[in-house]
Amino acid sequence: MAIVSIPEPEKQITLGISSCLLGHKVRYNGGHKRSSFCVNTLDKFFHFEPVCPEMAIGLGTPREPIRLVGQLAEASQSTEQSSSSAPDKQLQIRVVGTENSSLDVTDALAQYGRDMSDQLSHICGYILMQKSPSCGMARVKVYHENGHPLGESAPGAYARAFMESNPLLPIEEEGRLHDPILCENFFTRVYAYDRWQKTVMAEPSYAALVDFHSTHKYMIMAHYPQGYELLGQIVAKGSKANLHELLEEYLRSFMSALKRRANRKSHTNAMMHILGYVKKSVDGKERKQLLTLIEEYRQEMIPLIAPMTMLRHFIDNHGSVYIQRQTYLTPHPDQLGLRNRI
């Protein structure tokens, strides 16, 4: 029997990534945090741009560890606030050495985050190292000056500055990618962001926007059922609107919609809508089989890939060009196996 070789997927998308996740020995203790998922799976699909902000600002390795040190201060109240209302608390944070508090790298890390925002303008996503005082996306422990936990958490200084400069870029922590739903959501956004750059921003036009919106209809519906209509209202402003402002507004709302996690109810709704395009062309017995699969998926008995595979088969054979072009059918490469787990 001849062995059929499966071609390697093309690496057409670049992701930023914390260097330690690729096995680079850049940690404070000279070690790394090599991620088998990133190195053994994602490496087949993506180019990586490794970044270690602590090394970049000159801390070297091995080095003194750093941590977030902060205090809660009362935020100034407006004169309209009632004097009896409880004052808001504002968390003020610095990034300092655990042994030498005079080692303060807060501003250096923040500035490097802003600098890398410009240098990494070509990436379509970023995977950060969790719990890091520089790279943590969220939930990094904050300490009192005496070393005791403050009971608060915050993003790392570099990550905060980078995210503030790139509010629409898909960004996730490596640890959270072990959650199947968060992982699938992240890569759905990565590939959608990439398609936006290649199909709309490569040659910006109102026609390109209309086509993008049309081909992403059911993807949007699966994440945010009301989103397609809301985004449609933006598109409906028409070609007479300022194109740059129109594209900015659309992308902001589009990425916000995709950040909402699709669930079994919304996936079921999207699949039923798509089935409507071919239900008259599909044999009754086969249609019943698909409806059974969709119901089993809704009841958490099988993963999404099961009904989706059959639905795509029907669309390939009986669907119109419009429905065949829906990105929801294949939002990311099947080889990633993301829909096998949700």
C-alpha cells in the first residue's frame, strides 16, 4: 500500500511570543519555560518572533528576580460625588527587584512595550508568559514593599504597555491555551485578524470591507448573534464615509465580537442557518443524520468537528458560492485540531 504523505501547513502567519516559551534560557535563574504546545504543535503553523523584555532592557541572566510592588491609594473624587460615598481605590504599581528595591525597571519595561508595538506591527497575535512581572497578561501577583502579598493582581509592565498600544491584536497567555475553548477562540481571532490584513488592508476599499463582512457572517453570529446586524450598520454607512475611519470602526467592533466565546447554543444556531442553504438539495436520510449530530453536539455528547465535517461535505457538494466562502466553515486549519476539543 502506498503511503500518502500529508503536506506541511504553510507558515503564513507570524506570532509574537515570550522567548522562554520556546526554550530560550532567558529566565532570571538562567532557565526557561519551554512550552511543548508552542514548540511541537504551533511551530508547524506559525513563524515566531521571540521577545524577552527583561533581557532587552539589559537585566541579563541569571539576574535578581523582579516583582510587582504596589499600594492602594485613594483616587481623587469629583465634586459631584457625595461626600458620604466610599472613595475609589487606585492600584499604584512599580516593578522592582526582590532583594534590591532600588532596582526599578517599571519605566524601562513600559517603554520597551511601546517600542515593540511599532516593531511588531506585522504580527497577528501574541502568546505571553503567564504570571511574569514583565509579560503576564493579567493576574500577576502584587506585593507590599515588605514582600507580603497585597491581595491584588495586575498585568506585567511590558504586557500592559504593549496591550494598550495594540488593543485589537489577539493576545493570550500560554497557560490559558490549555483551555480548549480559550485556545480555539484565540486562534479564530488570529486567523481572522490575518485575513483582515491580507484581504482588506492590503488594498483598502469599501468593496473589500463589504466582501469581508459578507464572508464572516456566520462566524460573527456564532460568537455574538446580534453582532452581524450591528456590524452591518457600520458597513451601511457606505462608500461616502471616510474610509480610514470606517475600517477602524469596523475592525474594532469585529474583534470585540470575536472575543466573545462561542458556545454550543450559538454554534448550533449558526450550523442550522447554514444547513438551510442546502436542505432542499440533501437527501432526507442524510439531512436527518446531520440534524442528529448537531443535536448530539448541543447536548455535549460529541465535539464540534463531528457535525461540522458533515455540514461542510454538504456545502461543498450543494452549496452556493456565497455559503461556500463562509469562513465559519474553516476558520483555522483542521490540522490544528481545535474543533476536536470543543
